[in-house]
Amino acid sequence: MEKKTYSNPPVYLLFYLFTLKIFSTAQIISVRVGVVLDMDGYGNMSFNCISMALSDFYDTHGNYKTKLVLTSRDSREGVIGAAAAALDLLKNVQVQAIIGPMYSGQANFLISLGQKAQVPIITFAATSPSLSSLRTPYFVQATLKDSSQVGPIVAIIQAFGWREVVHIYEDSEFGEGILPFLTDELEKVNVRITYRSIFPPLATDDQIAAELYKLMTMQTRVFVVHMLTSLASRLFTKAKQIGMMSKDYAWIMTDSITNDLHLTNSSVIDSMLGVIGVQPYVPQTKELDDFRIRYKKRFMESNPKALDVDIYGLWAYDSATALAMAAEKAILGNTTYRAANVSRNSTDLEAIGVSISGPELIQALSSITFTGLAGNFLLVNGELQAPPYQIVNIDGPRASGIGYWTKESGIVKELNFISADKNTYSTSKSNLGSTIWPGDQSSPPKGWVVPTNGKKLRVGVPNGFSAFVRVTWNSDNSTKVEGYCIDVFTAVMAALPYGVPYEYISFGTPDHKKAGDYNDLTYQVYLGNYDAVAGDVTIVGNRSQYVDFTLPYTESGISMIVPIRDEERVVSNLARFVLIVWFLVVLILTQSYTASLTSMLTVQKLQPTVTDITVLIKNKDYVGYSDTSFVFGFLKKHFDESQLRPFYSDEHLDELLTKGSGNGGIAAAFQEIPYIKLFLGKYSSNYMMAGPTYKADGFGFVFPLGSPLGPDVSRAILNVTDGQTMEEIERKWFGDKTDNPECNTLRPHKNLGLGSFWGLFLIAGIVGVAALIFYVITFLSENWSVIERSGPESTMWSKIVELLHKFDNKDLRSHTFKELQQSERDYNVFCSGCMGRAMNSPRESDQQSPQHLLLGSPRANGLRSPVYGSPSFNRSSAENATTSQQGESSRRMNREIELADRN
């Protein structure tokens, strides 16, 4: 038994293992997966990666109950072939998922089929962003969309300060897919796509050369190339041949080219020296190195023509791995289709059934996340999330990394996933390594050059007649453009580090009139009629929405011009003295002459008739504005439009201000300060600047939005305004002004000398001479008897002496002496009356004595004087008093006569 027993165990063991294997095999669920690829070099490489992924996965996951079974179809490099292959897989094989296709143009129809059959379509190579617009729950883009690389491309353009680029792409859905995203992101940083160069996918060498020659005639020298490698290789080769891979050129290629550089012929790489490219960052891991070694040993050793693995092969590997994980996670119980309800005459498309397990499979796939060979595999809304990008530079036979770009930090030197600063986004070129540029240059190109087609920069100028811009039309209809702004523009363009040919074009009508205001002029740049505008154009917000301004080359602001009135005051002690002497000597000859003299001796303080805008608003006065200025828009915010009156020249403004608001004119005008200074230079005696100054940004030159010339001109403006050139230009057009018109509120007084009083001396001299002549004639006529006297003693000398004695005697007939004689007689009569009363009535004299009046002391504190009121006062005393009084009167008269003699 034992022996028997011992002889039978191997048979039972073999039977047990065989039964277990059959049971295990019966429990594994096969999940049919279709693969739609162009079975060329790329397709075969991708299919090999998918096969290796499933082999590697199930080798390490032997306990899984599901297993993907691949069924491949050749899409035959076309849209129809891809559609036919997918239709066959859905109808005849009833696959649960399809991996593919390789190109965006093939994907559209497959996405529709997947939506109808509820079968996931997983692409690892169709990168067009436009596929997102066809988004369905059953489409998975397990690759990076082309729009993902827009961020690093724009960052590179920002880093080197380029303001214009040319976009070169192939005429296909793949080529066009990136355009709207690139345009939008460039506009956000004020970079403009000046031209779109489109190449047919099968363009001939002649077609490529013709388009490149066209690009050579243009100003922009920065090119962003987005096309498949086969076409890009021919493009760069031809660009090298015609001289476009030289100094002043900059080329940026998208990852569709960069990803395949390892497959590109060395001669093509040589023609791409200096090109910058971007590509998704792939971590260099042990697993990746091991996979590459195994792939080469398995496929490339036996087939030397087989292609090496690229990023798309890695994404194909990761896509197959993710689908295998999702199939196990979904616990697929039924892998069949539900039959479609169709008629006998239905098409093959209508006969496609609906996958029963499709919804569970796509839901499971959307939640799968792991670290694959290409990096982190994470789907968000059916799209693979972008990793950092590596920036590379072709500096020889290969591409070298010069930096990285991340969504959070921008351009960085090294990747730091642990402590990356997510609050700082950098576009600094200092974070990039050493770079070689086309022409083997070490310095980056400025990105544009003067066009080689002989065209000059078309510079529009206002059709003006002021010192700022003056356009003179010649007999042959040519123009002469000059002025302050023109001289500044000329100096600025001469200060550029390179020559720019340009010509001035007057913004006028055929009959030499203005063609519009300054808003219309600047808009011509936006329309492309002018390349720039040079003139007295103020930088304002609404204009900067469609054009770029340089830095201002003049300061500016808005203020009022108003008439002035004089407020006079004497400020000189000498003037006061002269006035006093004048009044004393002349005794106010006339009121008008005195006022005139006072005006000559004063400093006139100029006062504005209006001091503030609120006064104009309150009085509802009319105000003026230049018909070409933006000031009209400013005034409409404060005044009713009916109160605004335009003026067309300085002379017209003077006329309106002279009339005044009530007589068909204006009470004040609002103008920019440079114009005010120019106006006051002509009419400073009648007007002044008043009120607050409202801020304006000054005059600037106009260029198209994103023009690369704008920043260079702004830097040149700084150099010109900081030097002597600006002062010389201002002196040329505005004169050597030492006084600031806006501060000149004092009118300088006239210096008084002998000549200032010639009128006074003339009048005084005429009156004096006339009086002297009249007096001499009168005197001689009264004393003519002395002149006619004859005799031995009547000599000429004796007559002169006698006349001098008579002239020296007092003229008792004069008005002064007549008044004195009358006063003496009145006084003697008064004294005689008083004397008589004193002798006849002592009591009365005691109360009414004249001595009380003469001596002025009749009483003290209401009591009679002890002297004058005493009974001892007698006649003798009265007589003595009278005698004394008469002596005093005589002495007083003599003093008055002597005073009159002196006068």
C-alpha cells in the first residue's frame, strides 16, 4: 500500500496542476483592443512600444483577471484608411477600446465613431488643440496638445524683448491648431504676429524658396516654425542655402520638430545651427534606460532600419499601461456589444452596435494615475496634464538644454519640484544658459531689420502751420515739413544704433487742407496707412488702445488762457518821493496827468479775469478749444457742449478772447501748455495762464501696436532729451526765453530818468517863462517914467539901480498886503470900542473887558480873576493895556509882511 501509495503521488500532482491551469485560464477575461496606426517606421515603433508595455505589465501583474488582446489595422497614411480600419474593428471585432490614430486629421472621424459605439478612443500622437472642440466622454488625448507649448514659446520671446514674430506653419489641421492659442498669448504680452507664412504639406523646393525670399523682404526676423519634421527639414535646409540662417535671424521650433531631432539627418542639423526649440521634459530614470536597452536589443538589432524610441513611443507605452490598469479596475463582466436597431438597408456605420462595458471602462481610465516612462500620467477632462518644458539650442551636431519652463515659475535654470517658488514668474534671459544664434553669433538678434525691399518708413505728420509742425506745399505738389516736433524726430532717429530710412507724408486733403483731427491721424497707423506719426500728438488713453506711443519728449498739461487786468501799487520809496515832490511843486496840475504819472511809477500786477473753471461753469460763459485737440473731450466732462467754441489758429483765439463771452467770443480758452507758451510768446501783454493745471502725458511719437521700433525710439528719446540737442531745438523754434509765460504775472516797470519827466518840465517851463514875460512887461510899463527920465544924473546905470530898488520894494497893492491893511483897520476899531466901555462902566468892564479876550485869562474855576476883577483896576491900567495891545498888533503885522516878502 505504502509502496503503491508512494508510487502514485506524481500522477495526482500533475493532474492537479493541469486542472488548476485550465481553471485559471477560464477565469481571465480577454479585453479586445484595436490599434489603428500607419504601419510605417513611426507606426511600427509605436506598436512595438504598445506590445512591450502590455508584456511588461502582465509580467508584473500575473494575478490580474483581465488581459488586453491587441488587434492592429493599418490606416494607410490617410483619413479614409483610418476611418475604414476603425469601422472594421468596431463592427467585426467588437473591440472595447481603440489606441490611435497617429495624426490629428485622422482623429476626427474616429472620435465620432467612438461616441456612437461608446468605445474609448485613445490617441498618443494626435496633438491638435482643435480636437478638444470635438470633446466627447469617449475621447482621451494621452499626449500633450500643441497649445501646451505656447507658454514656453511666449516666455522665450519675452525674454529677448522681441515685439513682432512671423508664424510659419503647414497648411493642415495639425499646423493650424496652434495658431489661435499662440496669437492670444502673444497679444497678452504685446507681441504681434505680423505675418503668417503657410506651406503646403507637400510643398516643392521652389515653393519653399519663393516663400522664404518673400520673408527676407520683410522687417521681422523672428520666426516660429510649427510643422512636421519631414517638411521642417526641407525648410531649414533651403533657409540655410539662401542666407536666412545668418546674423539678425531668430528661429524657434515647436516640439513637433524638437522631439524628432534624434531622427533627423545630420546635414539638416548642420543647417539648423542657432535654432531654439522646446520639448516636454522627460525624467531620466532607471526604468526608462532599461526600456531603451531592451527595445534596441529586441527590435533594432534584428532590423537596422527600425526607428529608435521617441516621446510618442513613450506616450504609446504609457497609454497601453493605463488602459490595462483601467480594464482591471472596471471589472469588465461583459465584453460584447448591444446590437443596433437597424433596417436591412442600413449602412455599415448605422449597423455598429454599442459596447456594454464602454461606460465603465472610460470612467475607470479617467481616474488612472501613475508614473510612466514619459513622466506623470494624469488625465484631467480626458487630456494629459503637461509636464515642464525643456528649452534647447542647436549648438552643433546636437541639441543642448539651456533652461526649463514651468507653468508656475516661468523660465528657470534648474527644475526644483520640492521648493519651487510658485509666486514668482520669470521671463529673464539670465535664467537661460549660453546660447548660439544663427550665423554662429553669441549675442541675440534684435528681431527686426530695415526691410530689404527698398521701402521707407512712412511717417505721417499733421498738416499744420505752427512752430510745432509746419507743412509747406511746393508748386510741384511736394511738401516741406519742418518744426519743433520734426527736428526732435530727426534727432531721435539719428540717435538709433542703426539707420532707418523714412519719409514724411502730410495728413491732408488734395487741396492742402487738414484731413481730420489727431485721433484720425493716429488711427491711420492702426489701419496700416502710416508706419509712424511724428508731430504734436498727445499721449491719451483712448489712442493707446490701437497704437503704441513712445516715451513723451515734452511735458504737458491742460490749463486756461484768460485776458488780464492791471492791479497797480507803488512799490518804490523813490517813486513815493517823486510823487510827493510833484504834488508840492505843481499842486496837482490835472487829475489825468497825475494818474498817468502814477502809472509810470508803479509795477503793474497782472490779474486774470477768470481764476478757476468753476467761475466759468457758474457764469455759463463760453470757452474755447483747439479744433484738432483732444481737449474737446476733456471739456465735455465739465461744460455743456453748447458753451464750447472751437478756434483754428492763434489769431482766431486772440479775436475770440478780445470779443469776450458776451459778444460772440469766449471768456477763456483751454489748451495744452506747450501751445499756451507759444501763444503767450505772441500775446503776453494781453493774456496769461490761469487756474489749475490738469495732467496730460505730453507729446509722443506713434507706432503700430507691438512695433519693435517703438522701444528703441523711446531709448533714443531719453538720450536726446538729456543732452544739449533738445535745448538747441527749443531755442531754434521758441527763442531764448528766460521768462516762463505761465509764471510772468508782473509787468516790468519803466526806469525813470530825466527824459521820463520831459512833459512836466515842458509845461512848467512854458508857464514859468510866460509868467516872467508878463511880469516884466507889466513892471516896465508901470515904471516907464524912470526909463524916459533925462538929465545929467540919469545914466543907464542909475536907471537900472532905481528899477531894482522899485522891484525890491513891497507891493502894497498885492492881494496879501490888502488883506493885512484891512485886518489892521478892523482891529483898531474893535480896540477903540472896548476902551470907551472900560472908562464908562467899570462893572461891565469887569465882566466884558477886552483884556479878557486879549490876554485869554478872564476866569479860573468859575471865579473872577484877582487882577482883572479887582476894584483897583482903573483907567490908567486900561490905557496901558490898550497901548500894549496896539504894539502887539503892529508886531504881528510886521511878521506877516516879512513872511510875504520871503515868499
